[in-house]
Amino acid sequence: MKKTLLILAREYRLRLRRPSFWVLTLLVPLLLAALYALPVVAANRNAAQAEVLVVDETGLFAHSLRSSDELSFRRMPSLDYANNEMDRNSRIAAILYIPARETTIPRDAFLYHRASAPPLALQQSIAAQLQMLLRNAILEDVYQLDPDVFRSVASTDIRLHTRDAATGHESFARVKGVLAAVLAMLMVLALVVFGVQVMRSVQEEKATRVAEVVAASVHPVQLMVGKISGVALTALTQLVLWVLLAAAAIGTIQRANPDLFAQAREQQTARTIATKGTDATAQYNTSVTLVDETVQGLTAINLPLVAGVFLAFFLLGYLLYGALLAALAARLDSDADALQWVLLLLSPLIVSLMLIPLLIQNPDSPLAQWLTLVPFTAPAAVVLRLPFGINAIQLTLSVLLLLLTFCCAALLAARTYRRHLVR
């Protein structure tokens, strides 16, 4: 036991001393935050106003096109005059040309540009305005309808709320689906990365003959257990640091926006539905933004429980795959052969990733339940179903089957390690 602990401590210290461990520990959360923050920052960034020249031969659009902070329109008498104006002024983004046809309803509009095409957002804005103006013209001239009345009817929307019948709480399926997908991908990534670390460590020691020197004073099984445990402790350290960084970030956001989280908890726990009076009017007029839905959804999820189950199943899944990959590294000498066997061994995790969209749509399906019970897919399937809620009996049975499979894999790996590590 003492020798196993010495090997464990050596593997743990060796990885903590590597700069890559600390770089990844700090860089991965920043990259994930940037992945969500950059599109928002880019969308809110103030861009220079683009000017579009309008040549409208139909007379239906030019007087009604509305300018904005990003886009302005200027009427031109002819297409030739507009082309000359665009040649003289580099700020002009494009020319909008609407030709007159024999038919009463125009069907085509053309956007002429010079070197590069206008941004897609600008094209969509122009197309939306043309569509709205054409619809209003048809309503007024053909059907004698008030466009404002039609718009009030066309914009009518009903929000479908999914709530638990026992508690009356909102389900927030979309937020839970995103969290489930992130947890499943993180689980598979962590199992692959740290499992391959065990395999590469065994291969390096075999290639440099270090294993033969160590095996002279340490039993090969002790060497395998110490190596797997050392890498497992490193992985848990990194995951715990990620959890602490995420908790610190959430705490900072919560202190900066206390009203947002307080309102989210109040709305999430409310069971009554207003049908009359000012409360009903306020409820009808309130628009739920993506930020509100995300905050309310995260508030509704037991995040400490999710983090605890994630760490537990990561440890069990890592021990299973780590033992098999260590035995595989001790058994094989060729890197080419090892790569093929690694892909075969990790194929259940790859299948789990491919089934993420299907499992999110129905997390309680028979397929999801079977994947929860199969030890090789259980780590990814459990964390995928966890935000939606998972039966305690299935969770307990999954843990027991995973432990039983790990014991069998450890015995098989120990025999392989003892036979093939030192020749």
C-alpha cells in the first residue's frame, strides 16, 4: 500500500508541475465564457451607418422606407444617377432598385453593390421592410383593410408553459437541454483526455524502460493502481477548480444583479396563475427574455447535486476506462494498433455524443434508460438526463453496475498488466 501511495503521489505531483495543467485549468472556463460573450458583444457593437440609394419605379416603397442607426435610405431619380453617386461616395453601401412591371404587384427588387456584398443583416433588414410595405399596400388597396388592425391580429402569440403538476414549477426544458448537452460533452471530453493520459504514461515508461526499473521493486499491479489513481486525483483537482471558478463567476453575477435573481426565484416558485386584474395584465404584457429564462432555469436546477453526481460518475467512468486503457497500453507495442483499439474502446462514448439530440428530446425514453444502465455509456447518459430528473432507483442501479464492471475490468487489467508490462 505504501508503494502504491508513493506512485500515486509521484504521478500527481508530476502533472501539477506541468504548466499545461494550470493553463488549461484557467483557459478552458475563459474560452467557454468567451464562446457565449463574443456573439453578444459583436451584436451590440455600434457600427457605422450604411447608406443605401433607392430607385423605386413603382412608387410604393421609396417614401415609406425607414432609416435606423445602422441603415439610412436616400431617393434617387434613376439608376444611372445612383451609379454615378455611388462611384463618387465610398460611404454608399448599395443601390436598391425596384423596377416597374406590367403587373400591379412588384415581385423583384435588386440590390447592387461594388467590391463586396453588403452584410447579411443589412440585406435581411431591407427585405423585411420591403415585405412589410408590400403587404400593407395589398391590404389597403386590394382588400381595404387597416394594416394596424391586421398587424395586431398577426402578432398575436400564446406562450406555452410546461409545469410540474405536483409542484407547479416551470420545467425550463430549453435551459435544461443546453445544460445537459454541455455536461455530456464535458464528461466525454474529460474521460477521453484523462484516460488517454494514463495510456500515454504507460507507453512512455515502456519505451524508456522506466517500467522495468520500477517493476523491480514494485508489483506491476501496484504500479497500475498508483498510476490510475494519480491521474484520477489530478482530474478531480482540475474539475473541482472548474466548479469553484464557475461558482465564483455565478456569485459575482448574482451580487451585481441581485434583483434579477430574486425575481427569477419568485417567478420560478410561484404556483398561482393570475387570470384577472392588474396581475393578469402585467403577466400578459411581460416578455421573457433569453437572459430571464436562463437565470430562472438555472435557479430551478439543483446545481450542487448536479456537480456532485457529475464528479461521482466521472470518477467511476474514469476508473473503468483508465484501467482498460492502461491494460491496452501494456499489451500493445505499436502506436498504429493502439490507435485502432482506442477508437474501438471509446466507441460507446462516441455513440453517446451522437445520440445527444435524440436523448434531449425524450430523456425518459427506453433508449435513455438502457444507456443509463450500460456501464460504458452510463457516465454520459446520466449527466445528460440529470437536469431533467432521473429516477433514484435507476441512478443507484447504474452506480452498482458501473462498480461491478470496474471490478471485472480491474481484474482483467491487472492480469494483463502483470503479464505484459515486463518481459
